[in-house]
Amino acid sequence: MTLVEEAQKVAREFDYPASELQRAIKRFREQMHDGLQRPGSTMSQIPTFVTAVPNGTEKGLYMAVDLGGTNFRVCSIQLHGNSTFSLTQSKVAIPRELMVAKTSKELFSFLAKQIEAFLKQHHEEHYEGHIRRRKTMSKGEGFREEEIFNLGFTFSFPVQQNGINRGTLLRWTKGFDIADTIGKDVCALLQEEIDALHLPVRVAALVNDTVGTLMARSYTSPGKTGTLLGAIFGTGTNGAYVEKLSKIRKLTESNDVANYDTSTGEMIINTEWGSFDNEQSVLPTTPYDAGLDAASVNPGIQMFEKRVSGMFLGEILRRAILSLIHNPSVPLFSDENSSLNDVHSTTNIADSSGLWRTWGLDTSFLSIAHGDESAGLRITRQALDKEYGITAASEEDAEAVKAIASAVGRRAARLSAVAIGAVVLNSEKLSESETEPVDVGVDGSLVEFYPGFEEYIREALREVPEIGEKGEKRIRIGIAKDGSGVGAALIALVAGKVNPPSEND
């Protein structure tokens, strides 16, 4: 077999036929159902206590803060009521010593001071007006509700959420290690330090960024149809969707939950679908997937994410390419002399090449190779040379790499369709109306930058009998930006309607 034929043979290992896709959707819906019944299921299906989505007519000024890693972002968002908004923001690095502080107070007082500095800089009149009124409280004036900023707090660490603005920290990740915070309510910790500075700010909602993606899309999407699903297809993958309260059995049977609004009959559920089918009953598996899983920090966990998200696709491709390099009968990157190579130079892989290193191939390379339409695949060959130390790669080498990269990306998109298709079918939206669009908000580098990713998703959705061509056309997929900023502010808006500040907040 020629090199390209050998590569296409490897690429076929990533085929994901319609029959397997349909079987996976059925299993996905079963695990969604199981997750709503009881804690500890494969798919967590976490109630978020957010019980309404915006429709673009909302107005007002709201705040959001985002502690997602080594930076802390403070935003104010002015909603204009016509599906548009204006955003003001500042960002500051978290000092290393505060990431490993002895007490929670050290970190959270620093965060509160950043909120104070932001208010003074960007909302001085509002801030000063509040200070003046606070000094006159003895005269019985009190605070007016409109003076209080409702704030959405995006906190990207594992928490047990049991109210719209209640959540206890389970563990720190991303280099943070403050033992004192474990088991404490992070919203209460931030509110305590905000109150110590007498700021006109109320922590109204604890926000998951995927839920924020859903909210941001619902506000900015065309028409009055609320968004059903917010999905991330980037470094990681996750989805949040609108579910009927009557189906969330574990919520009604729990004693440790705060009051929540039941008037809409709905609540947004954070699926944590990266863990779908950890038991691998329906997920496709190749030797490259198995090798990646064994080398990961969490073998046997997040098995869906390991086939879909950007953190892992580059490594899957790297392992597939290595299988050809290590096959002595396959001449990938191994011209014996320059006369066999169209660039008349011997191909060589540097010892320092990322190809030899676990996690050494970046997922962005898949987009480069898959989308390369240049003469002789020049762009792919340049990337192999500059980024991965593979000199004088031939056109045939690049064709082989492109074939496998395209197959890995296409499988990821078809698996993404499993999640989207399952949520759409679970909602019964397609049967409720013949014409209303089913709105899906997406964010992340894969869906934004991998060429044809959405079309691959749509191709797969058309292959699901319950959706078909007619249903696929009604599924409206749109980019939703800044779930941790705009989305968090919108959750604060919803939370403020349910739990308005008391007069002396």
C-alpha cells in the first residue's frame, strides 16, 4: 500500500457510522434521565437554581466577576433591552502568595478590593452616591433597591451548589491551595468582604460558565425564542440546558436546598457531559484513545471529553501518526534519499520534536491540516517544519497527516452531535411546533476555528431519524461569547428578580 492508503486505513478507524451515533444518543438520553433522579450518576446533571432565560428585552446595569484561574476579572454590563449590551471590564493577576494563603480572608478581601477599585474608576457617581446615602442612614433614609448592584460570581472550581447564590468549595485546582476555604460557601466569603468595604454590591448568583453561555446566547439570539442549550466545544466540553422542574427528581427529594422560583416550571441543568459513558458502552474506541486515557491524569474518567475536546485531539492525532512512523513498511517522514522527495531534501524529525512527547502536538494543528487547500499542502508542511521540527516533509507526507487529522476532527464533531441531538430530543421541542427554531448557543475554539465543525455536526444530526433533514434545519446554532461576563450578569438579573435585596442589604 502507498503511504496515503496506509494513512486512510488509520483514518477509517475514526469512522463513526449513523448506527453508532443513534445508539449513543439513546444512551446519552438514558444517562441524562439517571442523573436527574439521584446524585452520583455517570452524568452529574447538576441543578443550577437558575429558573429563567432572558429574551433580549431585559434592561439594566449589572456586575460580574470571574475567578477562573490566575486572573480575576471584574465587569459591568449595561443591557440595552434590544439584544445588545455594553461591557466595561478590568483584569488583574492574582498574586501567587494569595493562591496559597493561610486563610480565605486574604484572598477574598483582595477580590473585594478589586471590585471597589473598579466601582471607583468606572462607576464613581454611583459609588459616591451610595457612600453619601450610607452616611445619612441615621436619618432613616435607608438604601434604595436600584442602588445595589446585583453581581454574578463565576467561580471555576469544583463546588457543591445548593442555591442560586450558595455553593461550598469541594477542592481547589489550578494552583490554588487554601485549606481554610474547603467546605465554606464561597459566595458568603465574598459577600462578607464586600460588606466590610460597605460596597453597594450583592452576590446574587454563583455562575457556571457553561450556564453563562446559555444565558448570553438567549439574550443576543434573534427573535423571542429562548435558548434551549448552551454548549462548550473548546479546550474542554460541557453543556447546560433548560429542563422541566417536574423531571428533576433529586431536587424535590433533597432537604439541603435553598428556596427557588417555581413559577416558570423550569430550571437550567449543568450536565457535566464530559463524563458521558465513562463505562464505554457506546463510545468509539481506538488504540490511540486507549493510549491517551492510560497516559492521562484521570484514567477511566471524562471519556466523552477525551474524544471531543481540544485538550485531547492533538494527542490522539500524535499517537495515530506515531503508529505509522513506527511501522517499518510505511514511509512517513522517512525518504531514504533526496531523489524520492519532491523538495529534493532528506526528511528528518528533530529529536526535540513534539511528536516524540506526550501532549506534544497542539490541537490547533488539526485545524491547519484539515483546512489546508494550498498548492502542494505547503501550509501544513511549513507548520510541520516550524512547529514540530520535521524538515522537508513531502506532499505525500502532508496528505497522510491531513487524512488522519480530518478524521479525528470529524469524529469529534459527530460525537458533539450526540450531545446536541440528545438534548434536543429530550426537550421534545421539535414535536411541539412545526416552525419554531430550537436555539443552541455554542462557544469554544473547536466550534469557532475548526473548518467545517458545525457542518459535520449538522450532517450527523440529519442521520438521526427523529430529527432528519427537516428537524436539523430548525436547529439554530449560534456563537455565544463571554458566558463568564455577560452570561454571569444575566444570571444575576434573574436571581435579583427572585431574591431582591432587602432594604438594608
